Amino acid sequence: MELTEIAEIEIDTLLDAIRRRYDYDFSNYARSSLKRRINGLLIKEKLDMPYQLIPRILYDEEVFNRFLSELSVTVTELYREPEFFLNLVESIFPVLNTYPYFKIWHAGCATGEEAYSLAVLLKEAGLLSRAKIYATDYNNKSIDIAKQGIYSAENIKAGNKGYLKAGGKHSFSDYYTDHHGAIKFDDELKNSITFAYHNLVKDGVFGEMNLIICRNVFIYFDTELQNYVLNLFNESAISKGFLCLGNKETIRFSILKDKFDTLSEGNSIYRKKD
Amino acid sequence: MKNTAIEVKFIAIGVSAGGFEVLNTLVTQLPADFSLPIAIVQHRSADSSGYLAEHLDISAKIKVKDVFDKEPISPGIVYLAPPDYHLLIERGFFFSLSRDDKVNFSRPSIDVLFESAADIYRQACLAIILTGKNHDGAMGLAKIVATGGTAIVQNPGSAQASEMPIAAIKKVPTASVYTLSQITAYLITLNKNQKK
């Protein structure tokens, strides 16, 4: 047997240990990026081989938490890919406007930047008071950061640029205050979002959603897990509800592709059929 | 030229500064019946559009496109890593994308593509480093060779930016060093030999 095949057994064994010890199942994550992340953790932990992680993770919860952070922390920014937000404002907001009350699920919200970006645009469209936004992630540390609504002022310039490209009509600075050199989003925005723990791999349906946003999460899943989660979204969405994936994520390769109409190929915006 | 007896099933190309011109030359000369999949990492800014793929697709005789996540790898198509995503190969021969940290200050990174391509295709992988001003791809090329694959580097003297080819040759001294027209000829010959 070749060494790389043995390394695969090591990784399978590690993932099995994690699943049984901590109830997190990574076995249907896209394998190649998962391997890169495990290698990244090995370097940080000063280890050489995946099997060396097994006893550490089994007996030291802190090592597992670092593993989880390594796997779950995604780079996220305010108004990343502003053309998506513009598409949202122009195509989906008018439909949301026809409902007296509507629900949005932002799945895999990480540290919350996109959820706040969305809340700002809803407020500008006069829709925020009718919206209930659920933003979920499987990393509790990320959720804690999101709940604070405080972000480094460093990226605010890029955020402002994105806000304007996304069709922002006022000044982005109207929505936050300086907070010891960082920025803090207004309470009205913060209170409009319910940040909560939810693991797409094992937790259930979030009911009756008008809009589900899950961007750049699917890329970390294999096709089987993508199908599973897409089914979860299909069951969570109302008839004619919207689904937004990352720009390079598509339902085209999924067995559930016929459950949705494609509204925007470029921005991966779909609408559930009747 | 090095023998093409080993059956190549996948071609990975890494290119940075000066890439537009060399890709334009290389890709447009591939014949319509080119039957191998080619994946290209061209360093470009995070907010660049799909212009590169569109332009090459119009000029080339074979299909050129930006990759979608979990897209199956088909023969005779040139796949480009989309801006701001790493491009990886998965078991079962399809692509995946990732937004993980930059590698060598780059996303997409050539090392990321080459390392995962080496994992999956092993000796059936051909990897090529073209013009560029950094060191991305050198480590990945070393892994391609370590798993039995074939390494080609553009002759630094003939490359618009020589740093990347020089770094690759330094890391992989056994790599074949060819000019761009030799590389094109190599690929065309490889394609002919595939058909026998």
C-alpha cells in the first residue's frame, strides 16, 4: 500500500474519532481542502502525521476546539461580492415587499459580516421591521463575535466601497458608531438578527423561510452532503422561496436541481418551485 | 524531448505575471480534438471578472471556462481557477473550490492545485510552470514529481517574467525546460499519442 493511501486511513480514523467523541461529522467534507486544513493544524500543533492528532483530540477538548476553528473559520467581509447584494436588492427585495412579514435564514454566517450587510440593505429598503433574520453557524466562537456586532475598523473602507456597489443609498457610516477604534453596528440592526448555533450536517429544518442565504459553505462539502443540505433548504423554504449560494456554487450537479428555478446563474440565485 | 510513454490524464498549468499573453498563445494553438483536461491557475485580482475565460473561449478551438464547485473533469476542456478561490481536485475526478487563506500571497494558488492534482492523478499528471514574478508553484511541482508525474518549466530566458520559472527549476532540477512553442508542440504530440 502506498503512503498516501495509508494517510487516507489516518484521516478516516481521525474523523471517526472526532465524530464519536464530539458529535461533529466531517466525513462528507470535500476531502482535498479538508486535508489541507488538517495539514495546517498539524503544523500549528508541531506534529507530523494526522494519526498523532487522534490522542490529543480525544483527551484534550482545547485541541479539538482549535481543530474546529481551523475547519470552520471562513474569511468573510462586509459586502463581499457586492454585485450579489445588488442583485438581491433589485430582484428579491421587491418580492419580499409583497409579504406583510417574512423570514430569512443565513446559514453558515461565520462571524456575521454578511448578515449585517444584509440588514443594512433591508433597512434602506424599508423592509427591516418586517424581517426576521436567523443567522446560524456551527462554530460557537464565531457566533459570539457575530452577536457583538463589533468589527475591526481596518476593513471599513472596503466595506464602504462594497456598500455603494451593492446599491447603498446613504452613507455606510450611518449604520455604525466608533467603538474604541473598532466599529459597532447600531442596536436596531443587531436586534433584527437572531444569531444561533446550527450544524447543517446534523441539525434539522428551519421552517417557512422566504429567503435562504448560504454562500461559500457548499464548497467545503462533497456532493453527497451538498445534496443532503440542499434537501434541508428545500424543506425549509416556503413555496416560491429564494435560495442564494456562492457565486461559484451551483445546484446544476445536484440531484435536486429540478426543485428550483435559476434566477441568476452568475450570482447563483434560485427559486423553489411550487 | 522527454518520452510521452507514461499516459498523461491531466494537465495542470500555473502562470502569473505575463500570463494573459502566454495563455493566449498556448491555448489558441491547441487543436479542436485535444482530448486531455487542462486546469490553469492564473494569478489575478479577487474582483476580476470572467473576462479571461470568455476571451480565451472565443479565441480557442477548444472550450475554456471558469470552474464551478464540484464540476466533473471532462476531457478536452480548459478550466480556469475562478478569481479569489483556490482550485482543488477531488477523488472521483471533479473539482472543488475553497476560500481558505492565501498561499504564497495568492488565491488561487498554484501550489494548492498542483498538490491536490498530484494526490489524485499521481504519475498521470503533467504540470507546467509558465511566466511569473513569484515562487508559487515550486513546492507543488516538487510534489508532482515526487508522486511520479511530469514537470515542465518555461525557459526563464524566454519568459516575460523569469522569477517563477527560476524558482521552479531550483526546486525541481529534473524538470524539462522548454520554450513556449516547445511546450505547445509537446502538448500537441501528447494529444496525438493519446489517441493511439
